Amino acid sequence: MTTDSDTQPKRRTTRVLVLIPLAIFAGFAAIAGKMLYDQDVNGLDVSAIPSALIGKPAPSLSLPALDGSQTPALTDAAIRGRLTLVNVFASWCVPCRQEHPLLTELAKDPRLTIVGINYKDRNDNALRFLGELGNPYDAIGIDPNGKAAIDWGVYGIPESYLVGPDGTILYKRVGPFDERSVVQDLLPSIETATNKPSS
């Protein structure tokens, strides 16, 4: 026979087990709310995740070419001595598709070389993507197992890095470019890099 004193601890345990998921959800909701508040009220760009690589030499590049793209492989020689935007993309990435017209426009800037790391993609899908949207890249390297992305500290794609002619990472963009991020962030970084006095 169960007594009231036996059922009270069970009820308390049940209440605690019910409250744990609610507390976790409330914590996530508070974090998301803070991010939205910072973005909307304070103008914080939540995609501007700091990178430990900024100001440091870019990781070495030795990636095979995207077969059939008529574009050279992505190696250190492809970016050496040039102001370069390294863009990590894939055909299956919807935001990559959204930013692609901006990359095509940026490719017209004579100060800038744009290269691509094709991340965990199928060759035929990547070719179809570029055939449909255009190819803004001066070189493309394939990264089928994601090793190069790990070396570059990629959080998620698309992701882009501005690399100076001396091989130093100057700027990083997590997520797709939009007109605002190009005008307010990327172009000033390009201006700063191209107006540096030669040493």
C-alpha cells in the first residue's frame, strides 16, 4: 500500500523532470532574444564572428581543380601577391546562390581576385551551379572532405576571407554577402588594403 508520504517525492521528481526542458528552452530563447535585440536595436552584425586567423597568414592552399570548369586549381600561387577574396561555396547551399550575383559584380573590380573553395559538393552539381549563375572565380579548388575548410576555420557556408597580397587574412565574412555588408564592410576593407603605403 502506497502512502501520501511515498508519492510526494515521486511528484517532486516528476515536476523537476518537466521543468528541466522548459528551463533549457527558456535559456535558448533568452540568447536568441538578446541576439535579435543587439541586431535590431544596437545594429550589431551577428554574422561578424571574430576569427583567430585575422591578421595571421592564410592557410596553405593546394586543392585540385573543379573538373570541367575550365578554371585553374586553387593553390598558393593563384593568390600570391594579389588582394584575394577566398569564397567557400557549394551548389546545395541556398545562401551561396543568394550571394552569387554580388560575387559576379565584385569579380569586375580590377583590384580584387576571387577564388572559390567548393565545399563537400558533387562535381556535376557544382558545374551546373556555375553554368546557371556564372563563374566569378579565377581559380576553384575542390574540398570534398572539408579538410581545407577546417584549416580556414569555416563555421558554415558561404564564408569569405579577404587575403592581402602578402598572404595575411584581413577580413572574414560568415554567411552570405548582401549589398549592405559589401558596401559597409568588404569595400572599406578593400580600400584599406589597396591604399596601404608600400613598405
